[in-house]
Amino acid sequence: MYLRKMLYKNVGPINELKIETSFDQQGNPKPLILVGENGSGKSLLLSNIVDSLYELASQAFDDARVADGYGGGQKYYKVMSNNQIPHNSNYLCVYIEFQEGSEKLEYIFKSGAKSFSEFCSEHSIEINKELKWADDLPIKSGNHKAMTHRENIATTICNRDALCYFPPSRYDAPIWLSEGYHDILDSEIRELKQKWNRKTQNPITVSDSSIYNLQWLLDVITDSRAEVVQNNLSGYNFAPDFNQINLRLFSIARENMESIMSDILGFDVTFQLSHRGSNDTRFYVVDKQTRTTVIPTLKSLSTGQIALFNMFATIIRYADNNDVSKSVQNNLITGIVVIDEADLHLHSNLQFDVLPRLIRRFPKVQFIITSHSPLFVLGMEKTFGKDKYEIYRMPDGKKIDAEMFSEFQKAYDYMIKTQRHHKEILSAIKHVQGRPLIVTEGATDWKHMKAALSALREIDEHKKLFNELDFDFLEYEPKNSDTNNTLKLEMSNSHLVSMCENFAKAPQQRKIIFIADRDDDKTNKIMSKINDSDTFKNWGNGVYSFILPLPESRKESPAICIEHLYTNEEIKTEYIEDGVTRRLYMGGEFDSSGMGDDYFCNNLNSCGDGKINIIDGSEKSRVKLKEKGSTTNVALSKMRFSELVLTKQAPYDSFNFNNFIPIFETIKAILHDGKNGIDVS
């Protein structure tokens, strides 16, 4: 059975929507993806599809719907109500049509004042008369739900097809083999569970599926093993009833599940069982190539990985419950699978590569999916091609054309650029071997710190602090630098935060300390605590971070960057180059319109009375003489300023670095102890 048509009228944000599903030349359904902003009606549309599946299943199984507790009846999955009718309308109606062979199965969901004949006429649609509601008031103003009743057909469909709905709440805790495993009721264990007449084995809404999938996987693995018996010669042979063909078929079922896990993990794996007396989990995952255990327990999988595995394991399990051969031939599984927010908790690679690839494994399953992810949509295009799946935009149900893909492509290009940048940083950090490493937010910060380190360690009163203080700076230049034979990276506060999070996921061979400026509140909260006795943050696994210590002279304006560790007079030190006198400027030298005593600044956001923002010679911060026709920028760049300080060019060779001392005290505390600070490991 496949869904063929949908018609929604006046349902919440959906004014009118008509969708006819598509099929390829082999008659296989094309995946249907619904996209749109929050509140555009995606989940609302799915709710009626799921409701229609419940109405169908209830014809075949007495327990398809939840019992209402009164007189043995069953509750509707979706309650009929007029509270979803827009204020400017007096009715809502949903019509869904399924096709089962030559038979048409229809579902109707109506509330409010609309007659049956009016609805059919206005939308040029023919609906089976057995679904008809009355044309006369007041009956036509009531609620009405109906579905074509064909019990024998419904029984055939439910005993053949995988019909399942994965709601956003499907993400159960990864507890595959916790203590709860031993507490399962016998009625839920497959080999003890009988197929009672009119009792369903496959609930339509799927949640907390881990334990059921695990029990089924244990059955699959057991069936793929041959039983051996001892012979009279003290050797071992296969059991007398050994069937090599059956064993191979069951082995294929196991390999199918291993293949799904391999797609999710990104390398080939196999499933293994330990003996029942093992103190560890009975079920674990092994790398096929190295034969090492990579997943000691499925609790080790991320939330996204285990949710993805559970979804597709459930599809196969449902089909296998109906027909054991379907676990061998996944490409023959039929059914309707509804997934709300398919990209939820999935890493970009799982969205872009893995999820589309897993969907493609089931060509005869009709997938109806909602998503917010451009990466998932682009992954579908990459995996299926432009014509093998369809995307509809909510709430108008408009089929998305090629023009819409340009926005998705921009998002994808940005992701690729970001991933490439992360790889460059990782490679750079790995290249600097041995000693603890200091990573700063900007390409100028490490130069100022290196200059301060060089100057302070020569002063007798500070020698105790710098005794045995041994580390390296990650020395790099900006991406746009024209300096040759240097490491070039784009680094910002957001990059620094991301690096802390990623490096802390695995043990580091040496300590890595990330130091951020103090001019971004969000970064301050993540990298360190403000006004706290702790001076640094311990991320765990040898990763630490802190923000620039605040000098007493900057208490009134704490949003500082590295240059603010100098005095205002030092910041404004002039340098003559190519006949032009340049220096750094500060925002308080200009009024809110950018006017100063003799100069004009074009960066109005940084200007104003009392502001300490550093104004350098970048494209966004130009300082020019107020004289008419003046075009020369007289602001020194931060990079040039840092180079002059580092190389001790006069008059930058006598700066006071005392405000840098707390930086090195914090570094020493981390290197010698590392236990003080905010431990989030």
C-alpha cells in the first residue's frame, strides 16, 4: 500500500495544500520530504497521515489503538476538534488516498460547517460515498472521521508492510543492555511471544525501541550460527539437521544489519556475542579490519547514531516479524515510514551522507519525512539524483524547484569550508610536537604574549615565576597574510570555542591551553567564569581555557582585547613609515558621529565618549585627517603594532608588560597542577 494523494484545507497554518506522490519507472515510491519553518504545519500534516494508518490498522488488530478504559473501546489517535480551524474559516478538512493494488482506500477528517457535496465540488474530487457526511445543517457543522473499511485488505497490508511513525520523541536513552534488559516481561521476548489473532506485533508509533531491537538482533545473530556436536572420534561436526542454505540466508540478514551499522560508523564492522557469564555486555561491535572492539556496548554510540540505527533496525524488524525473508532481502520490504524531524541530533555527516544512503536501501518503502536541514536535502540530491525524490515547502505544499537549491548549496559550501578549516587547525596543532601548546584567539595575541614572555623572564623579581615555565605558542598568520613560509589560519572566538569542545572529546598527548580575549560575553561564559575565584576552565582530557585577566586600570570597561593590557599612552604610540605617521586610536577619541579634534573615523560603532575600542587600519576602521580631500589612512594596523612590539622596534622597545603577568601565572598553574579551575571533565 502506498499513499497517493493528500488534500488539506484550513488546517492550522495550511490554507490549502494538494500533493500527489510520485513513483519511478519501476513503480517504486519516491521519498517525499517536507521542509519549512517552525510552525509551518509539517508535523500537523504528518499527524493525519499517522492517524490514517491507525484507522487502517484498527480494522485488522484490536490493540492497534490505545484502549480508552471505558467499555472496551479505543481512543482515536488524533482527536477531532475545531480548534485548528483558522479564524477566517468555518471548517477544516483532510483527505488522504492510498492505493493497494486496484483498490483505493480513503481517509477523511473533517470539522466545522461544510457539506460533503460542497467540499467534493469545490476541490473537483470524488470520495467514496461510504465516507460521506450529511449535507444538512446542523449535522454538517459537526466532526467527522472515516476510512474505507476493508478488513481483509487491512489485514493483508498490516501483515505484509512495515507501517511505522518515528516522532521527534523517538530518541530513547542508549540503554541496550543495562539492568533493564533482564527485567523484560516474557511476553515481550520474541521467541516466547505468540502471534495472537488480532493482536499487532508492530506498533505504528515507534519509541523506546532499543531493547526490542537488541532482542531481535540477538535472535538474528543466533540464527546465523551453526550448531556443532561431538562425534565418536572426539572431533566436532555440524548438527545432523544442519542446513547450509538456511544458514547462509540467516547470515545475510546479519550482514545487512552490520552493513547499516558500518554506514553509520564509517568503517566495516561485525557483530559479536560474548558468553552469557561475561561481566560485560553480551553484544559488542568489532572492526572487521583490525578485529578490535570499537563499540564495547551500544551505550557508547552517540544519541544521533543510536537513533539512526534504531530507525532502520525497526523497519527491518517489522518486516521480519511479518516475513522472515525480508531481513534477507531488504530491497523487497514494502511499507510507509513517516519520520518527523529526520535530522534531529544527527551530525552533519550523518545528515548528508548516511541518512540518504540508508533510505536508498529500501526502494519499495515510501518515506515521508520532515526536515529543517539543508544538508540532508543536498545529501538526498547527491545520493538519489534530482528526479528520484521530491521536496515540498510548507505550508503551501509548493514543490521546490532548482532555484531553491541555491540556498541549500550555500549552506553546504559553508559547512565544507568550516570542516576544511577545522582540519587545517588540527593539522597545525599536531605539527607542533612535544611541549604544552598555547593557542590564542588572534594572530596578534601570541605575538604580544611572546614579547611579554621575553621581557618579563629577564627581570629578576619575575624569574621565580618563569622558572621551568616551558611551552610553545601556536604561531600563525591570518589567512590573507602575504608573509611567505608561515602557517596561515583563520581564527576567531567561535573557532576557539569549537576547538575546545572538539579537542576535549579525546585524551591529548600534551596539555593544550586556549586563551581568548575578553570582549565577547558569550565566549567569556564558555571559556571561563567571570568574577570567580577560579582562573581557568578544565575541559578534561588535557584541554584548558581562560580569558584575558582584567587589569585594575580596565575595571570600568572590562570588554578588553590583548592591546588593552598596555596603557593608553602605549597603545597610542606613533610610528613613521613611508613618510606617514600612524598609530592605533581608541573609540573615546571620537564622538558618536566619528568626529575627533583633527581626525575622522568611519567606524561609528566603535566611536563615542568613554569607549575604549581599538581602532586600527583595517578596511572597516579608517582614520583620516579632517582636511577636505584627505584620503590617507593614518591608523596603524593591529598586526603591524604587534610586530613592532615583538621585534622591539623603537619606540616600542620599552613597553610595560606587568599586566601580562597574570596570564603566565595562570599558564603555570595549569602546567604544574591543572586541577584548580572549573572542572567540567
